[in-house]
Amino acid sequence: MAVILQALMDATNVASKITKDRATAWFFCSVGVTCDNFEFICDSAGIEPTIVRGFAYEVINSEKKPDFKYRIYQILSER
């Protein structure tokens, strides 16, 4: 979960375009080692990769970026 959270924070990082682009690519890759890594991390966290991608899409495109940490807490507390 910590890796996913860090990637979300990086994907919403306005200070570094390179960091933001790399994190965004990690979430939405479809083939290759990066995709395998993403799926491994999701499997290790016990979360379906498609759910993480959907959540990441919402977070990255949301105007209320700070709210995602609270939403992650809500998701985790429901488990």
C-alpha cells in the first residue's frame, strides 16, 4: 500500500513533471516490466489492479487532490 500511496503522491506532484509523468505511466502501463511490477505490487497489497488504476485515474484527474489520502484510509478501513 505504501508503494501505491507514494506513486499517487508522485503522480499528483506539480513540482516535478518528470516524477509526475513516471508515476502516471506506472499506473497506466499495459505491457512490459513496468506493468508486471505494477501488477505485482497490487497483488501484494491484495487489491485488484483494475481497481487501483480506476482510483488513480480519479485522483490524477481530480481537482481535489489532497482528498485522496483520506479516501485511501476509508478504503483500507473497510477491508
